[in-house]
Amino acid sequence: MKFRLASFAAAAALVALMLPGVAAAANVVVVAGKVIGGHGTLMVASSNQMTVYTFDKDVAGSPSVCLGGCLTAWPALTVAAGDTPTGGAGVTGTLGTSTRTDNGALQVTYNGLPLYFFHNDAKPGDTNGIYPGWKAVVLAAATPIQAVEGKAIGGHGTLMVASSNKMTLYTFDKDVAGSGVSVCTGGCLAAWPALTVTADQAPTGGTGVSGTLGAITRADDGTIQVTYNGLPIYFFKHDAAPGDTNGIYPGWKAIVLTAAAPTQVVEGKVIGSLGTLMIASSNQMTVYTFDKDVAGSGVSACTGGCLTAWPAVTVAADQSPTGGTGVAGTVGAITRADNGSVQVIYNGLPLYFFAKDTKPGDANGIYPGWKAVVLAAAAPPSATPAPTATSAPTATAKLTPPPTSTTGTGSTPGDGSVPAILFAGIAVLGFIVAKRHLAVTRA
């Protein structure tokens, strides 16, 4: 009896092969594993290498509940009637099929859950379908690797740096969070290299990193670029040492994990005839700039013995220096290459004390090659008023004293004149008296 049944089954299979329009069942490799940056080994369709997903609302062993518009956004992975889906490398779970209730298609299942594509995945390696309620099928988890961490960098607060080399990291304003794409390519990428991991690594964050780390596959070179809160992360080629922040540039931002605490470090003070000079708020001492420093270079040229004579004005790494009264320019900070301290700068120039200034108000550091920072020039001295011109004395009427003698006519009584005849008579009389007196004396 068994022999007859086996013979019948074999004959039926042979007839099926011979009859036109009747296809034999076939094992078809429909899915395989592929390493996709930051996610580990994910399940992809063998036919097009696109990522496949499962829906949280589906129940293992039951038909798909993704219908209508849902199915438009999340097309089903299907096989032809009679095909038996199998898996390629890395696929260890159970593959099967489920007949859809809306269109009768045979949808592939994995461990009983229907499988789908995502319509916004445009190329192999895209994982845009990792979405609330939807999951990629992880066949082998990525190896977690700490890619970034926080570091206090003078004047900026705690910035994100790469764990591998401690260099500052940046984001590009033109990138769109969550787009899965970097728009920095070609020459841009040469200047702003991407922070990358290997395809089987999942980037994680160290101390101070509280946002979401992820990865995208770059379209230009296939590398796996790290993302933070959906934005691709970059280095800057002109940052030469840890603590450099030269990449803070129009259109580019350092990633601030904790803002610096604003701290007033300088202010203005009137000092003698020098005007309003910049002084340190902490000790009221005069501060100076060095002619050999270059504004905006991020470097101090005063090192060694120079720095002993002209100590740097510094702040703590987690402080953001600000200016008080009279300080209208830009206050910032640099990290010194020689000792790692955070030096205050003004309009891009490093600030210094002078070792021989011993008390507030001293300005002994005004020296060849060194300048005090003049915030307001001294007022010019008040001009001495010109003497008031003395008025010419007012001419007063000259009083003519009464004449001692005058040649009056004697014709007008009371005119103060003595008639000449009177004087003559007096003279004759005097002569006569004198002569008689002389005669008497001789007798």
C-alpha cells in the first residue's frame, strides 16, 4: 500500500512538471543578512538588498494588519504562489508565508511576523523605516563602541569630542536632522572630515552625552558616519590639537553639551592720565596685549620667560569670560598650547598682567611691544582761559588848578584875577618901606 502511494505521488509530481501552466514549488532565497552601519547585521531582501521591517501591531502567526494607506507606505515582501521562502547567510529564524486578507498575496514572514519594505528607503543600506511601531529585523547586534564624549573647553563649556582623539566635533547647518543624508561632499568633506565607525559598530556616548547617537551610510563613499540627534558629525581639518575650536565658523557649530558659566573677568577703570584702561575684575590690575600676538590666531606668542614676566589672564575651562562696564569689544578665550590653561582674549588678542605691577592703578607694563588696553582715551586737559583784556582807563576830566597868576582884565568882579596895577602899587610901597627902614637903621 505504501509503495502504491509513493508511486502515485511521484507520478503526480511528474505530471505537474509536464503539464503547461503548472509550476512546481521552489525554494527561493528571499532574505539574507547584511551589516548596516551602526545597526549590526540586519535582514535585507535578497532581490534588491533593501532593509525589511516588522510592525508592532502584527501578531506572530496571524495575517498582516497593515492595510490600505499603511500598505502603501510599507509594501509587503511577497513570493509567488507555491514558492517556499528561505534565508541566506545570517538568517537563523523560521521563514514562512501568510496569505494577505486584502489581496491574496503571499507575504513572507519571519518567526511568524509579516515582513515589509519602507517606501522612503531609496537605496540599499537605508534604514528610514526604523520608526515608532516599526523595527528593522536585527540578525546580529552591532558592537557598541564609545565614539564621543564631553570635554570642558575654555570659554565654550562642555563640548562634544571624539573619544578616539579628543578632537572637537561639529554639525553643519545645511544638514537636515533625520534625513539620513550628509550634504557635505567633495571639497567640503575634505575640510570637514566625517566622524565614522565600522559597519558592525554601534556608536555610543560617554560622559555628558545625553542625546541620541546613530549612524548613516554616506552616499558618496559608503562609509558609516556617526550622527547626534539625527545630524551628521564632523571634524575640522584646521584643528591641530585637542581643545582647538577653529571649526566654529559661519554655518558650522560645535556641539555644546553644557553651556559655560558666564564670568565677568575684565572691566574698565580710569587710571591717571591714561584714560579708561581695561583691568581684571578679580584684582583690579591693569591688563595688556602683546604686539607679536596675532588677533584671531588662537595662539599666544608669549611663552617661557616671557610668560613669567607677563602672566596670562585666565579662567576655568567651564567659564565663559565676559566684560563689565566700559568693555564694548569681544571677550573670548583660547586654550594655551604650552600648559593647557584657558587664556582670556579681547578682540582676538590674548590678555596678560605685568609682573612688576604691584597694585591697582599701576601701568608699568606699557613697554615697547606691549600696550595697555585703552577703552576710552583720557579727556584733553582744560585750556587755560586767556586773560581778560583790561579796558583802557576812562579819561577823566582834568581839573585845572586855579591859576596862581593870570592876566585878567579886572573888569569882572569875582573872576579870581588880580589887577596888574595893584601888584605894581604893592611893589612900590614895599620899596619905599624898605628904604625908610634902611635910613632909620643908619641913623
